[in-house]
Amino acid sequence: MALIARIALVGSLLWWLPHVQAADQPASTAAVPLDWALRLPPQEAVQFRGVVNYDKAGQGPGTMLYPAPGLVGLLAAVATHGVLVSSSLEQKRSEIEIAADKVLDPYQDLLTGYTHKELMQAALELTAPGHEKRLLSVADPASGDWLVESVPMFSMTQDQSALVLDNTVAVYRRGTAPQSGYQSKIRVVSASVEHDNLSAYWHAGRRLREETAALLAQSLEIALTAATAAAPAAAAPASSFRTVRYREGKQEVVERAQVLNEQCGRSLIKNLRGWLMSIPTRQTGCGANSSESVLK
């Protein structure tokens, strides 16, 4: 994705964000807080995997199970996942996961040495301007009105045309416990790239790293806005969930979800697991008549 398109994408996201709660909670003037800090996870390396279709293994497509109670435990479990899979325990991973990860082989030169510090600093620079925001190490004292703990996991589709971010986040006020704040997973799916040589595309200008920062920036702004909404969301009635179809790379994916907003080729949805998801739609423009429904 070109830089100008990425800027437009962040701009359109800012338009959505005050409306995130509109589908299932009272109106609010919620927006990204002006003073917040992002804490680095304990694990240094950014984690990548290949998108896996678990349909034949009795597990939903693209999911990963972590044996941890609650989201705080989940944050710890996800943070250690990369250590587990890159250690002697890797031999215990399923064959299907190992095979899926081979899609990353052409990109090892970009992924080796890619740290959360580099990723998160770049993502902070892409979030809403005019805000006081800072990056904290694991040992730094808390600062800012709000703290964000984030453990991102990136996946590449098997056709190499798209990236998927699953960002496990906790957002809470300084001086309170993470459990007292907003805890969820934010999924952001990139638009599919059309290119004759995708390896060359992702290597040019280190686009792969640039795109991961853009996806993380989107997820952080979504999480911050959801966390600072005026009132917690009420349970949504089952009738408000629809079948939503979108592309994960070249493959069609189906979710049962609420559509919270659609703008400039992307939709913000909330699925049955409570995740907020930013997904590509089939619309390509930002004009008044550009919207195309993703509901079936």
C-alpha cells in the first residue's frame, strides 16, 4: 500500500472512531485520549506466522488457542508464544502450522531482527497527531492518563497478498489494574495486494514492515476509542448479528458480526467473540455513493 493510501486509511479511521459504540451503546463523544502511553511487551521480537486453515483440524480458520484464563492471562500466554514455537518445543507444533509458516521463507531477511520497539515506535507515529503519546519499556514507570499493553501477532495469507494482525490489548487508566480496563483482541486485515511479484512488492522500501506498523496503528486507535467510550457496551441482541463476507487475501472469509461502520473501502465490525475487526470491503472509493454492503 502506497504511503498516501495509508494516510487516507488512517484519516478515514479517525472518522469512524467516535461512532464505534453507535451500534450497541449510548452516543458518546469518545475519541482517542490526548495523553497515553504504549508499553513494550517482554518479548523483543515481532511474531509472524502463516495463516492456517484449521477447518480439517476441527478448529475455526485462522484461530489460535491459548490455555490461559481471562485476557490478562492471555496477554502473558501470547507474549510467550513466540518463545515456545522458536525453542525446542517447536517439534511439538502441528504439521499444519509448520507448513503454513513456510509462506514466510522469502521474507526472513525482513523479519529477522524486527523488534517490537521498532514496530511500535513506527505505529505511534501513524496514530492521531496532536496527542501526547510515548513508548515505555517493560521497566519504565507508568506515564500518561492511559496505558496500553499490546501483544501483536501478524499473519501472512498463503497467497502472500495480505497481512492479518491479531492484537491482544489491555487499555486502562494509570494507577489502576489492567483487569479494570478494556481488554480484548483487535483484528485488522489488510487489503489484498495485486502484484505480479509479491516478494518484490513487500521488499520494496521495506513495505512489509511499513504495513505492519500501519495495521498496528489502526488497532491501537480502535482499542483506545473503545476503552474510553462514555459507557460500557450493552449486550447486543442476536438479531443485530449478520453474516459478513470479506476477503482475507484472495480467500473469502465469513463472520457473524455487527457492522458498526463502513468508510472508504473498510468496515469496522464486532464479531460473536466480542472482537473488533477492521476488514477490507469491496468498495474502492470514498465518495458519497461508494459504499457497498458486505452483508449477505
